[in-house]
Amino acid sequence: MKVTPIIYMCSALLLLFAGCSDELDDKADLRVGVATNDHTSLNGDTVVVKKGAALDFTFNGSPDNIVFFSGETRAKYEYKDRVEVNASDIVSSRLTFSVWAQYGNAKTAANVLRMMISDSFTGLEKNNFKADSALVEHFDWNELVPQADLPQAPGNAKSAKAYDIDMTPYLGKRIALAIAYQPKDNSAAQPRENFVGMKIVNTMKDGTTSTLYAGNFGFTAVNMMCHHNLDDQRSMTANREYGTVTNNTSGIWNLSDAGRGNFFIHSSGASKALKYGWLVTDLFTINACSPDQGLAIKNISQRLDSYSYTYSKTGLYKAVFIATNANYKHESRVVREVYVRVVD
């Protein structure tokens, strides 16, 4: 195995914030190479590696931290700050998610949920509960999913109903989504309603995709029963009117896993007071997207001389390594780029 330096093919961006007595003692430095072998070689300034084979990057320098962008979809350095894509570049936009009801029976789970959308909603004030609760309840929403098509009886995760909704009619518009939870019967448990994998996936003309998960929709819970002093809601969050929870509080929304599109509203036991709550997004555009993210492969407590990565699809990728050293006032950073061609 031969280790080949490839610094000459890397572009470097150096950002230094100089101070007086407290400037960095050690500025970030990183030199990147590759280990060549039977499945990895160099062709000019490009690393050529076989699909499915480990590509071994080697490092020299003294960075405290290294973050790696593989150049694959959702891991592109050039999109690390991107929060939207051009609407004209989108050929398909789909809102997808699954829902299943848990606990209770067909009587208590019937017609519990409503899902709505609007491109004319004015938005929540978030500091005027009386106005916000009246607004969401009386606003002329459009139905996103017919109520009869939402779960009408309890089941399990395997029985979750999947939805795939075309969002292209809303491209270029600011929209809001809303979910209302309002059981009508408490002879058995009021169900927990589980939403799974909610996201908007936009497909571009070049075949690439961008994804916006529910955690980026800006959901706000509007707890319509918060002033009713219900016995089983005494443990609600301090912000009772708009609060969500991470523990088990009946009839309150839990958004702790919304970053992956998963969220739910807690169930209530039989004979407990009927619950009523809304979940409403901020105004957002369909072409919004979550920024691409890199993978932290080294921190200050680790020594890292090499890193192995495997590409599973053929194509040309720009792998990027960001090396940083920092103190409480200053940061030194270098960015190294390596072009990788993956072949069969």
C-alpha cells in the first residue's frame, strides 16, 4: 500500500482572527493524502476508487477538530448553509408521512384528527393565546387529508397509514400546516396519535433531492384546554398555552424527535377529561430545505492519522475536510477539497 500526498490538488481557505495576548497558539493545519492500492489510484488531480471499496484518507497536521463532507446527497459542503432551493429547479415536491393511533378503541379513536393547509394563513402571534386559539379554530383552512382517511381505530406501527401528497401547487407560496386533535368520547382511552417520518422531499431537474423534515416546519402547540385546570394536566410545562413536553403528559404534543419527522400527542386514560390541542407550523415555503451536514470525525481529545470511507454509488464527488482550532475568542480554519471518482 502506498500513501500518496494530494495537497497540491486541494483548495484551502484560511480564516484567521488575530488577537493580542489571546490569539491562537496553534493555527489549524491539515494535509490530506490517500492510500493507493489495487482499488484506489490517482488520475491527475482526481482520486479513482472502486464502488464499495474502502477509500483511506491520510492526515498530517495539528487540527483539534475535523468535519467531513462526503459530497453525496445531503452531505455536500457547498450546501452547508443552504436553506432553500430555487422553485424553478424543482420538478417534484412530495409531503410524506405515516400516522397510527395507539390505545383506546374504535369509538374513542374515531374522527379525532384533522389535518389542514393554507396559503393565506396570517400566522400565530405566539404571545396572545386568546387571539391565536380563536384564529386557528375559526380560520377557513383547506383540508390536507380527508378526516375519514385518517386512522379511525387504534393499531400498531406496522398498521400505520402512509400518505404521499403532491405539494407542487404550493411552490412559491408561503404556507402553513395545522393538525387538530379533539376526541369526542372518553369511555376508553383517548388515543395517542403517532406521526412518523414527516418530511417534504423536493426533486430537482438534475435528479438530486432536498429534504425538509418536520422539525424545520416551526411547529407551535396551541393547547386549547390549558386554562381548564384539568386534574391530569397539572404537570404541563411552564408555558402552558403553547408548551410541548418530553415526558408523559396526557393530551399534550411531544416534538422531541421532530428532527427526524417523528412526533405525537400523548394519550389520556379512560374517563379523563376530553383533550383538545392544535399543532400549527410557521409560515414557510415548499422550497425550503435543511442544510447539508458534515460528519465530525475528530475532536480535540482524539488523535486521527487516517479515515476510511466507502462510496456505494458511481459518480464524481467533492470530498471536503474542515479542520479547526479554536479558543474562546478566535478560530483558525482550513478547508481541504479532494475530488473522488467512483467507478464500477
